[in-house]
Amino acid sequence: PREGVTGVEHIPAEWWRWGTLSDALLYGPDAGNWAANVEAALAGRTLDLYRMPVYTYLTAWMTRLFEDVVFAGHMVNHAASALVPVLAYLFGRATSGRAPAFAAAALTALTPALLNSAGLFGVDPSLQLAVMLLVATGFWALSGPWWVVPIAGVAAGICAGAHYLGLLFPFVLGPLLLTRDGRW
């Protein structure tokens, strides 16, 4: 997406320990639109309102580190995809024990659809992570102290700002938190 850059020669060799050659490709549904939105965020221009801001800003922040929008977007996706099984394990461990937690983590780590989305340049891994954060913090808020409720609210905001489908999930969490232990 940057003018005058035609290949991967601009990416320093030490970065490749974090990625693969496919991380230099702008590949996936709407990948070019996401990259243009990140470029707009970096330049201080108006963002495309159709693109929800969480992935855009995470990729813009990572671009400041890696100096390449495409590579940075892939690193955001790899990090999000790595955290989803960890959260699945922690949530499963808190609710069901070690064996179901391990099974949940293995399923999220090895599901073909999730593996495929991790290799694309786009928002899907960020949405998956946001939904897992919302589920984990929502459960914690239902069974934990009152001060966890604002943390769940922040997770709901992240989820809603990750993707348009993420707008639906806070509506599930809200009524649960409002009826938590019969109190507001």
C-alpha cells in the first residue's frame, strides 16, 4: 500500500523470525480497504466508517513498530490468533476443569476456519479475540466482585468496535450483568 515499495526488501531480516513470507502479501477479503484505512489512520485522515476501528488502530500501532502496514496487520492477526486458544483454555479451566479447557484450546487452535483467517489480512482474528475477551470478562463479572463489571464493559466496547457482528455480543452480556445476583 505504500508508494515506491515493490517487494519485501524493505522489511529487515530480523523481523522474519516473527512471520513468514506470506506475511508480506495483502491477501484476504477487503484486504486493500483495510490497508487503506490503516494508512489513513497513520496519516491522520478520515477513516472509512465501514471499517470498525479496533483492527485499524491495532495495525496502525503495530505499523509504527514494523514500518510496514501489511506485515504489521499480519502480526496483529498472529498475536490475536495465538491469544484465542489461551483465553479458551483459561475460560474452560474456570468453568469446567483441565480436560475440557484443553479440548477448547485445541479446538480453537486447530479449527481450519480459524487457521485460515489467521493467514489473511483482515479483521477476523481481532473479532475472535474480542468475542473471547467479552465471554471471559462477562463470566468473571457475573461471578466476581462488582469492580469487574466495568472491565466487562470495556471488553464489550472492544468487541463492538472490532466488527459489525461484534455489535450483537454486548447485547447478550448487558442483561446478564444487570441481573447479576439480583442486583444492579
